Amino acid sequence: MESLKEKLKDKLITLETTPPKLPTLNPIIEKIKASKAYEYIDGFSTTDCPLSKLKYNSIIAAYKLQTEFKKPVIATMSMRDRNKIALQSDLLGANDLDVTHILALTGDPAKMSDQPNTKGVVEGSSLLLLEIIRAFNNGMDYSGKEFKIKPKPITPFAVSNSYAKNFSTIEKKIYKKVKNYAAAIITQPVFDIEIAKKLIEIRDKVRKEFSDERKEFEIIFGFFPITRLNTAQFLKAQVPGIYVPDKWIEKLIKAKKINEQEEFKVGIQLSKQLFKKLLKINPKIHIMTANKFEIVPHLFT
């Protein structure tokens, strides 16, 4: 199975999946098959209990997707739910299953959980997990003790906001993650081409700070196709680190007044136009559809 690290040198399209609150991943697998979304992408990602809501395990989900579709999967690991022992234990198990692409997240606050009186662990930010992965890639655990069998190489990913009033804050956070050997940074969804260009400027600036493999790190644009007005308004008003242009809102308002079909048509058209422009700037894109995989083919046709 080809490493996503190799794909990053050219073109990479990945698709986010959120495992269900079920004792099986089969409904997600069947939805992907029915949509034929897998035909358009290079790999998947699996989320790790987003919004602190109980879901099927992200590492096992990654293994099942890899087995089913023969494509590499980025498994998300959240610092919220694990201490150093659990993090390393999960990495060892994932390694045995050939789940060697890991997205390091600090995680949403435990107070958001749907489980009563949940407490977060959070021994450190995602930087700690990047440090642990670096140790594994050097053949040792976080305490510096060598493994009798060296783990397979792990490719670490990290995340970043796509928008800020002061983009230097984004630059500083990206620098810290790349300093800890993140191979690529996946951004929050991008809805404006000028913002995409700023993120590439940040990538180029950060690259100049390194003289080793880190100078090859990549930015992967997060991409969320919008097909409904309320989704656009929610992202614009409620999700930090994302910018949705007013023209998108205005066009979706007009379309919604006609009917739902027109609203969907306009949303897909706007999304598809942006998708093509992003591919020209930087053909590394992570598609997020909230498990509405049937949207994916629309972007490529």
C-alpha cells in the first residue's frame, strides 16, 4: 500500500469519515460503496470521537477501511482521552495493523461530551503526541527505551485553523507542529481563494526555517462542500478559524427562496468551482462531508 507521504509530493485527495456510535463500521463502509466516493480519492481519515461524543474507535475504523478499500487511512488520535501510556499502547497496536498514518489532535473539551461527568486526560497538546511519534520513528518509546522490534515508520499529521485576523498566529502554530516533524498540516475548511494563497505563503515561509526533511512539509486544504444555507451560516457564525464569504451566503439565500433543489444546485456549483481552483493552487485536499459521501462525485464531474 502506497504511503500518503509519497503522494504528498504530487497530488493527494483524502476523505474524512466519522465512525458511528455503533459496534460496527459496516454502515459507513456500505455508504462509501454506494456513493462510489472511494473511486475519486487517494485515502481516508477517521475521526476520534469529535465533539467528545462517543463513537466507534478511530484506529480500528482505519484498519477496516484499509482492508476493505485497499487505500491508506489517517487515524485521528486525541490527547483528550489518553495519557502517555495509552497513547503509546494504541500506537503499538495500530502499527501491528499497518495503521501508520496518524493525525495528532488535542481534542474537543470533555465538557462537551454526551457521557455524564466525563473528565479529560489531556497530559499535553498534540505536540506531545508528535514527540511520541518521533520517538517511535527512532525505535524507542517516549522514555527513551529501545523497542526489541522497531515500529514501522509512522507519518504524523497535524491541524490548523484556515483563517485568523492575524495570520501570524497561524504561522506560529504551524511552525511548532512542523518543528515536531508533522509531515503535513490539514487546515480547517477553506472557502476563499485568497486565504488559500496566504496559507501557501505561510507554508513557504515556514519551510525556510528548516534544512532537513521538515522543509518538505505540506499544507493540505480542508474542504467542506456546502449544499445548504444553514450549514454556511453555522460555519460562518459558530466555528472559529473558518471564513465563509458573504457572497456564498447571499447566493444560497436567493436559491433557498426558490426551492431545496436550487439551494443544493447553487451550493454544489460554488463548491465545485472552489474545489477546482484549490487544486490548481495546491493539489492536496482533505474533503469533509459529515459522512454525506454521495456529494464527492459531484466535485469531480
